[in-house]
Amino acid sequence: MMMENGLSMEYGDGYMEQEEEWEREGLLDPAWEKQQKKTFTAWCNSHLRKAGTAIDNIEEDFRNGLKLMLLLEVISGETLPKPDRGKMRFHKIANVNKALDFIASKGVHLVSIGAEEIVDGNLKMTLGMIWTIILRFAIQDISVEEMTAKEGLLLWCQRKTAPYKNVNVQNFHLSFKDGLAFCALIHRHRPDLIDYAKLSKDNPLENLNTAFDVAEKYLDIPRMLDPDDLINTPKPDERAIMTYVSCYYHAFQGAQQVGNVTHVPEPTRQYTYVPNNYNAETAANRICKVLKVNQENERLMEEYERLASDLLEWIRRTMPWLNSRQADNSLAGVQKKLEEYRTYRRGHKPPRVEQKAKLETNFNTLQTKLRLSNRPAYLPTEGKTVSDIANAWKGLELAEKAFEEWLLAETMRLERLEHLAQKFKHKADAHEDWTRGKEEMLQSQDFRQCKLNELKALKKKHEAFESDLAAHQDRVEQIAAIAQELNTLEYHDCVSVNSRCQRICDQWDRLGALTQRRRTALDEAERILEKIDILHLEFAKRAAPFNNWLDGTREDLVDMFIVHTMEEIQGLIQAHDQFKATLGEADKEFNLIVNLVREVESIVKQHQIPGGLENPYTTLTANDMTRKWSDVRQLVPQRDQTLANELRKQQNNEMLRRQFAEKANIVGPWIERQMDAVTAIGMGLQGSLEDQLHRLKEYEQAVYAYKPNIEELEKIHQAVQESMIFENRYTNYTMETLRVGWEQLLTSINRNINEVENQILTRDSKGISQEQLNEFRSSFNHFDKNRTGRLTPEEFKSCLVSLGYSIGKDRQGEMDFQRILAVVDPNNTGYVHFDAFLDFMTRESTDTDTAEQVIDSFRILAADKPYILPDELRRELPPDQAEYCIQRMPPYKGPNGVPGALDYMSFSTALYGETDL
């Protein structure tokens, strides 16, 4: 943590974390530096005087480390290592390091400061170190309602000065500038020292001097602040004022705790006086009431155990299926698993959601009944607690999310693999067609018997082949790249793909070597043969690139594609339209090439040239050009149709996106508004409990009435997934987030209805007023800052203190608080819920049935005997409750007993958890 003076400070164990406003720039304002220097010097001297010494200059007097170590010994009550008395620099550094190590041992780590800076008299570092000591030993232990030290000290000031006119403490700078806040703190605790009525907000100098003089004279708090500095500084230094106010807190709070510690005695057993008109019938009715409650509680416990076991077993059976990632690596197999998952979400899980809600409701109702009947809290069997079920359910939801994400990812991956595999096959087939016979041609020795013109033709033909070979280099590289991607994506038939790719690459290498070898041979023979057939050469030059263009065009026109958006298909259509615009020039080139052949045929026919129709420069013919050109002209309209079909598909997908988004953008905010409204009602400050219950049930009906909208959205979502739509730019909501929000809304309504019903049951059984309930709820909500409906032990302690409980900070006070905590959190969950808090507060102010009252009732039935006989129970109680008592009462072992005598005293105390029956 970077403090204002550049000192970096970290606190171990997470205590005293400072607000972000303390982590400002590393340089002090000069006015603040002056105030800190004076305040910190006075604070240090208030402790050093106990050791008979003092400091005059804070940056100089701590340089040798001796008084710094003495200060730490005085304020901590501990003995530091023996200091070095030498005057050398290393002696001083050693002493300062001992002091810094001692501070670090208290959980404060000084990260950005070294002993050398203190020894060198660095004022900013020295002030930062003293501020750290003040925080650790003067402010850290200030604890008000589980706030940080600064917040707690500020809240203490606000509460103490709340009744005073012209005092409004909001911070530790401007709020104390006129001096009235200091005077109010003194008057609140020592009204005999200051006549607050005579003070005026218009006279800040007099107010400040009055407070500082009284504090120094009567409270032993030295002057740490200068009134003129406070008045003349636009914004006084916050640390200086906090240091001075903390002295007020320790002076008054310490005295208050010493004088007002309350010890709560251990409870003692006193038997209730029974009036003469308390007859046997009344006693029997009381026993029946108690036993009926006990029987109902046992039934609820058994039902909870059964429901919990069933739900946990279902989760245990479901998790292996959700965690399984087994697939046959086929698109159809993954789509089948996706359909199975949809069936699970629609058919199998909803009843379990209801079962979980019922389980939590039953558990809360049981605990409420146990508390209201003064019975011990119910602790489920190990592994079946509410937290165990919640953890198991959370694990189930995480597994569901991961499983669905895996299914969608697998679908996309396998679709991509199938596309790549088909593309590889198509390009490999085209390449192998082109290379067929090429090796034999390159290895031929036909040029050995050629005439000059034939040799020249062979050489030109070879040059055309070389050009064609270079043009096919890109195709070979594409084939290798596709094969590599198939391997990366773990295509199931990678073996055959790799084998075919290797054959193509090996053959390509051989073609390159053979081409170079034949060219060398032709160059050797070129010195002899000179004649050129210009027409054949011209045809070869034009036919080769045009043929390559035809081959590439045919590949492009039949190339498969996958698009997911309108922009992508529109881009393909635009590119296709641009291609069609070039067909006119291509037709001109085709006619030119064909006319060259026709001219050759005319010359051969006219001059009767033997073998003249054979073109020595290329294997391409006019028929090849004509056939391929015809193929291209037929493929163009087919491509038009394919693109049009895909455009219609993407238009339909766009409609589905908009349809889902339109519905989701209505349902999502509706769920959020309902959740906010239910949460607001659950805060408990809006009308009576009956009003809250009525409103919650209205929300419950409205939510169930809204369910067709969710079902309609599920149908749209299914159509979206079946159309393989994976993104929707028209909404931020997904079906998963809406499902989770819907389930959370149902759970929140059920939980709040249950809590309000339990509060009504508590109020009616205890006879507390609505105003008392509101007061309890207001206090509880004040400390439930995160609105979770529960308090941590420290928040609960602060809440009790705010309601007037005196809980000391000594060992006895902690023991008293732990006894209270055991009552409100019997299962040791680490949290106190509102119903437990309400039950505790009502028990503090109302009477309930006790074990002593039940014992007195049994004593009446037993005619004042210390035991009771089975016949007496059967005579006075209903048959089922009489047998309940007979089966559970232990035999009477006291004096003057008779055969069959039963011990009703042990039985009664066991009902309230006071013994192990």
C-alpha cells in the first residue's frame, strides 16, 4: 500500500486495510507536512515522557535509532533487542533496522523504506514511519461495527456528536476545522468540563483553544494541533487530526469500558411457583403441547434426511455423465449428445430444482420451529447439511455449463474438419489428375530422333511445362497446409491424409528434379536444331496460362464454403459478380487461342506438312480449351444458384437472431426487475409482514404466469442452435443467462416467502410488535452491507452493540459473546441469519416454555412425587403421547422409587437439549 509520503506499507493477515483515498501521490503538501510534524512530535512525546525523555526535532532525534527503539518499547510494553551505543553510521543503521524488524513482527511490512533513509534524516520517510506506528499501536484496535479503523473512528465521532447543534462529522479535515466537534466529544463524556451552550460556530479559534486546553489539563491529552494552522489551512491534514482524535477515543472509550463492564452470570435452575388453581388438566395440556411439537419436529427431520439423500444421490449419478467427454469424433454423434442434454435440461432437472427449493424451505421451517419451541437446533447427518447440498448443486451447475460449452465447441470443430477433409480431397484429386503421366513425359528420350523443328518444339513445350509447374506450386503448398491443419485439429483419418500428402510432396520433388534434368538435355541439343514453329509456340504461350486460369476457375466455382453472417455471404456474392464481369475478356482470349489452332490447321492442309498438326510446345489442344471453357460457362449459373441458396439461409438465420434478441431483450430486463423488487421486499422495511408476504405471493403468481415467455424463448433458442447460429449481435442475453436468472428468481421468491412466514410465526408466538420487528430489521440491514441476508460474527457483534448491548473487549466479554453466538449459529456455519437474529432478540424480551415449567407440570400429574408411573401417564395424557413418554423416559433411580417408576425430570430437561437422553 503506497502512503502519501511515498512509504509503501502492507499489513499481514488482512487487518487495517486502508481506503483508496489514502493512496495518493507520494509528496506531502507543505502545510500538511508542518501539521504532521507537530502532531507526530507531540504524540511521540506523550509516550516518551513515561520514560523520562522527549524529542525536539522528529527527523533528527530518531536518526541514531535509540529513541525510536525506546518509543516502541513504551507503546508496546515489550523489550526490544539491546541497542548499539556506537556513534558510527553502521551502528545507527543497525538500531533503526531493529526497530523496523520489530514493527514488521507486528504484522506491518515496510516495503519501500530502508534504515538508511531514517538515518539520513529524510523527513517524509520519517513521518511515514511514525504514521505507520500510530496506525499499528493507536488506531488499529479501534473497532466499530466491523469497519476499517478509519471508518470505525469516524462512525464513533458521528454517534457521539449526533445530538449536538452545528456539528456534522463527515471526515477528518473540514469537519473539525471550527473546533465544535472536539468540544462536543469532550462534553458528551465530561459535560462538567465544557459549557457547550456558550460556544459559537463563528468563533473557531476560541473553540479550538477551549478543546485543546481542557483536553491537556483534564484528560492528559497533549496539544498536538495548532489552532491557527487548522483555521488558515484550506484543508487540514487528515492524519494529524486522526492521530489527535484517536487519543480522545482511547481516553473516553477506555474509561467507559472500565466503568461499565457487565458480566452475565451463568444460568441457574429455579422452579416456577405453581398457583393453587393450576390443575392436572392444565398440566396435561402443557405436556401434550410440548410432545406434539417434538413429534412434528422429528417428522420434519426424517423428511429432510430423505429428500437430501435423494437429491444428493441424483446429483452423484448425473455428474459422471456431465463430466464425460467421450465422443466418436463424428458430427452426428456430438449432435445426438446435444439433443440428450436439451432433454435433460427440460425434463430431468426442473423437478430437481423444485425438490431443492422444498428441501431448503423444510429445513428453515424446522429450524424456526425448534427455536420457537426452545429446542436445540437440528444438525443434519454428515454430508447432508444445507451447505453440502448447495456445494453439490453448484458443482452440478458448473458441470452443466462446461458440458454445453464442450458440445458446442465439438460441433464447430467437427464441422470444420469435415469441410477441410473434403477440400483436401478435391485439391489432391485435381493435382493428381494434372501430374498423371508427367514423370514418364519428363523421362522420355524422344528428342534424340527429332528434327530441328521438332527439337525446338520439344524445348518450347518443356518451357511451357516449367511455367505450368511453377503455377502449380501454390496448389501443392495449399494441400500441405490443409493436411497440417487436419493434424492440428486431430482429424480421425489423419493417417491416410498424411500418406497421400507425403506421396504428392515426394512426387513434386521428383518432378522438379526431372524437369531440371530434361532442360539440361534439351539445351545440349539446341545447338543443332534451330527452326521454330511460331504458331504452335504462340498457341502454347497463350494456352498454358489460359488453361491454368480455366483450371483455377473451375476449382473456385465448385469450391465449398461456410459462412455464418450476412456480411460473409454478401462478400462472396460481390466477389462472384466481379468475376463474372471478366468473362467477356476471357471469351476474347478463348477465341484468339482457338483461331491460332484453326490457322495451324489451314497451313497444314495448304502445305501438306506431315505431323504439322501436332504441337511440339504443349500437350494442350483446342478441344481441351473448348471443353474446359464450356465447363466454366455451365458452372457459373450453378454457382449463382448455390450463393442464392446460402443467402436465403443467412437471411433466415438473421431473422432468428432478431426474433431471439427481441424476446430476450424483454424477458431479461423483466427478470432483473422482478429480482430487484423481491430483494427490496426481502429487506423487510416496506409495510407489515403480512403486506410483505402478500406482495411476495403476488410476485410468485406473476412469475409463474410469465413462464410461457421462457418456454417460447426456449423454442426460438432451439431453432437458433439447430441452424448452427453461434453469435447474436442484437442482444447481450444468452439462453443460459436467462435460465440461471429465472431459476434464481424462483429461488429468491421461495426463500423470501419462507423467511417472512417464519417471521410472522415468531412475532405471533412471541407477542412482539411490528415496531420492534422494524427496529430489529433496520439494525440488521445496517450491518448487512452486501445485502446477503446474513451477518458475520463481527458484524453481529457490532449490531448488538448498536442496540445497546455492552460486550467488553476482555476475555470475559469474548466468552459472553461466544455463548450468544452458539445460540444464533448452532451449526457453526460462520453466519447469523435474520431469523436466528430475530429469535434471539425476541427471546431477550419475551418468555417461553422452559424445562422447569414442564417438570412442574409432570410433578402435578405425579402428585408431587419425584417420579411418575406409566398408569398415571395413560390416565392423564392421550394414548399416543402417553406411549411416547413411556418409551423415552428413563427409569427413576432416586430414593423411594417403586417398580416401573419413570424419571420425568431427566426427560423434561432432555426435551430442551440440557442433557443427553
